[in-house]
Amino acid sequence: WGTFRTDKDGNIKIPTVPPRSELLLDVSAAGYYPARVIVPTFESNVYTPLYLIERDKIDAVTKYFTKHPQSPLKGFVMGRVYNPETRVPKQDEELELSFRKGRALYIDALPNLNLRATTETGLFAFFNVEPSFRTVLRSGPKVGTLLNILPDYGQYIEIGRGGKKAL
């Protein structure tokens, strides 16, 4: 399909997208970790947010806080947990990453290795994750978010922000 550049607000428009399909987008920008997203398409306009994460910020966190710099052979996941009823960041949420020993790094004003759950920011991260399919699990009901961790890629996810919905 080619290469597309964002407008001044960071948006792209891809012309002639077939309806009822999916697009796999690889997104990159100088100074940021690349990211990948699958966008479902419909017969109307589709909006899918994707957040790129700055390399220098990850380098600082992994060097000074975790003491294990991010490896280019591994990926990472950062995100925020929301209360699905109020759609505000949720504190006291513990997260797990499948097939990984250890816990998430939780972030208040700064990353803090002593935190055992999210703070009022709802922020968390898993660094230096071996490339593979993984699931991020919340405490409580074990409903997970499936991710494809790629080497030297970063993923930012928001859990619960969409609110409560029924099928």
C-alpha cells in the first residue's frame, strides 16, 4: 500500500481501503520506538489511536530506575489502566504479563520499583520482554489483552478506557 506521512496533527488518511477488512500498520518516526497496530476497517471512517514512545525516555527509565537498559533484541509494553465505569485512571491495580516472572514497574510522578500496584496515574510498564505473543492481565477477573511483542518495538495500551460495553 505504500508509505504515508502524517498531517500536522499526527493523523493519516489511507485512500481506497476495502471495507470489512484489516490493515496492519507499522509506524515509525525518528527518535521513537516503532509500533505496530492492526486496524479493522468498516464501511465508515475508522479512528484508531496509536502512541509512539520516545527512545530517550525509555533509555532514561531503564538506565536509572530499573538498572537494566532496554535491549534492541527485546520489546516493551507501557500502558495505563482505567476504571471502566468512570473512565479515569485506576489505582491499586496489579498487572501481570504472561510467561514472565516478576511484576510490572508502576509509575507515579516517577517510576518506582517499590510500588506493588498502580497509583492514581494508572501507569505501568514491562521492559525487556522477549519477542513473543503475550497477554497483559489485570487483577480480579483474568481477562487479558493479547499483544505481539516484537524486538525493538514499543507498545502503549490503554485498558478500560473504552468504558463498559456489552455485546
